[in-house]
Amino acid sequence: MSEPVILPPTDIVEREFRGAAKEFQDLIAREVIIEGPSETGKTLAILTRIHKLALKYPIQVLIVRKHLTNVYKSVLQTYEKKVVCGDPRVKTYGGEKPQWYDYTSGARIWVGGMDKAGNVLSAEYDIVYFNQAEEGTIDDWETLTTRATGRAGNLKWSMTCGDCNPRGSHHWILERAKNRKLKLLHSKHKDNPSLFDAAGNATEQGKASLATLSNLTGTRRLRLFEGKWTTPEGLVYDGYNADTHVVHRDPSEFQYWVMGADEGYTNPAVLLLIGIDGDNRLHIAQEFYQSGVLQSAVVEQAVEMDKSARKFNRIGRGIAVAAVDSSAAGLIADLRNAGIPAEPHHGRVLDGIAIVQSLLVIRGDNRPGLTIEPDCINTQNEFESYIWKPGKDEVVKENDHSMDAIRYTADWLFAEESVERQVIYQPVKIGVQL
């Protein structure tokens, strides 16, 4: 092990930690994850410890997320703005999308994504940090543990660590902790000094953050505000699994682009931009999900999505059809006036649900017929929160705005085709079984 560089105490990052975040600062464990609701300071705690060690030792560290694109706008924002803070002993390589950070101690922090691992998984590290570990699979986690076995040799110990928000009640993180292969630390909102002072009183920031989180609904509230690992009973789309259905796909893979739209003002207005590939797989690539916006703003967003479709499509074709609830006559008219080919949806709710359920099924090549881009957080939440009324073939009218939009689209595309549909959009039928 290399000898530490002795630095004045003022050069070491010092901040107050509590609870799980404090315990992590001195913890030595082969595998550890800090779990808890949103805004408990999990990410900051891990990054601070890594930074303090990198100032002393020539360690090799990997910071990774499931999808590389999410690293730059999440964990690295926290690292640069709240941890490094322009420290001259840290140099960034890679510009706006850093590839690594070098320290004057000889330490290097690499950046990667499990979807574009490349050379980062061929190296040895003293510490591997999997940010938002709940997004990954057990295979992702176990692969990362093989990169931090002690062979890097710059510390007397090695660690694969992570942070996560709660997910389903049978998630692999809980199972691994139950089997004592993983140490799980539980964080709370009161652990975060920016939300609560030492006496346990909410700060102004705490009041604002908790007010926002408490306004969440359904499963999203249970997980991100209450910190519960839960799977609701009576889930409509019980075949949905974030590990399988949330993936990044390149826009160039799609032959057609369509849109699903759900009207709203008090409830969220929703637009889903959906790509369709040559195998008739649907991919929700972009979402607009917002309450309190005028219909004109929704139409403007639809036009922007149409521009994206034209850019992505190799022949410059925009949205082939926008499926909209037939009761939203004003929205249909405004979309058409803006050049978006909006079509009313007339199908039965149960028929549309059955089609979406069939699209979620894993096919013979181990890929489902419907996937979601990682950025489409609200749509993911609704898939995990959309439930049946107890004992009835009827859904609860909550967490259903994206669900309505995808149902309209799926029903329009794959139910019995009308002459109009054959003219506008000509997919190969996939033989959906209702």
C-alpha cells in the first residue's frame, strides 16, 4: 500500500454527517449500499468519502450508473459542485462529459455506464461506486464486484458500494442483504443536515423538499417519501420489471415514430414519443408529463417531439400518428392544425390493457416488445403504480396518465385495423392475443 500524502486538516473535506451517512464514512465492507428515500444525502456521503481518500492515496475508483448518459447530469453534478468545488488538486479530463478525474496524489476516478462499459470493466479498482444501484441488475452488481477485489492494491481493503432509492419488495438488493452478502445502511430525511438542523427541526430547504416529496402519489410516494420497499397489490402490469423494461435504445433503430397523448390540466398532460423498430417493438423514448400547462404549450411540445422524430428518422418522416382520447376533441383539432396527425382513440380500456400486457412479454430472443428510456421517470412510476380495483375488472383512476397514453397508442396500432390506419401506418402485425 502506498504511503499517504500528509495534508493540513483544512485541506480535507469536512461536513456534518448523521445516521447511515456518518456510519459509511469509516465503514470497511466488501459490499455496501446506502438505501433510503429521496434527498437523504446518500450520494453526497459516498462521494465525500471517496474524495477524501483520493486526496490522500493514489487510489483507482470507478463511478458508474446503469446508463452512461445519466452519470453526467446526476452524480457528477453533485461531485463537481458540492464535493470538489473547484479544488485545484483535481483535474478533469473529457470536457462536458468527463471520462476521468486526476488528483495530485496520483488517484484517478473513472466514469462509466453499464450500458457502455468498454475498458472500464477491464481494469482493477480500489473502490467501485454504483450510483442508483436499484436501476441495475444483480448481474451488473456482481460484475462490478469482480473489479474491486483488492488487486488494485492502493488500500488495505477494497469496496463495491452504492446508493439507492427503494424499489419493489423482492428486489435483488434486499435479497442480497438478507443473505448477508451485502451490508445495507438505512438513511432517513433527518440524516440530511440541509433538511433538518441538529435539534431535529426542518430547515427552510427541508420544508420545501418534504412538501414536494409528500405530494407524490401511489408507489412513488411510498418509495421516495416514506422510504418503503413495496410492490402494490393488484398491479395491472404485473409483467413489468424495471430491470428488463427500462433500457436505452439508439433512435436510429426505429423505422416509425408515433405519439400517445392524454389531455390534462389539473391532472398531468402527457405526451409520449414512441419509436417502433422493424420487429414491431415499441420504445417510449421521450415523455412530457406536466400539470397546470395550457393546451397551447402541450401542442408546442408535440411539435418539438415531431421535430425530434424527423431528425431521428432516416427518411425525415415525422410522427406517423398521435393517438388521443376521442373525448379530447379540442386537443385533437389543435394538434392537427399544428401539423401533427392526431387520431381519436375509441377502444375499450380492457382491450388496450391486454395489448400492452402482451407487449411487455419477453419474446424468444429474451427481449420484450415494449421498453422505456431511463429518462422517462413518470412513465416508469405509473407502470409500477397502476392497479386494479379490488375484485373488479376496473382500474383505479390514479397514476394512469402515461398509462392512458400508451394504451391509446397500443390499441390504435394493434387492434383491428381500419382503412384509415392502413393508409397512415403499415406495421407488420405481431399477432397480439387478447
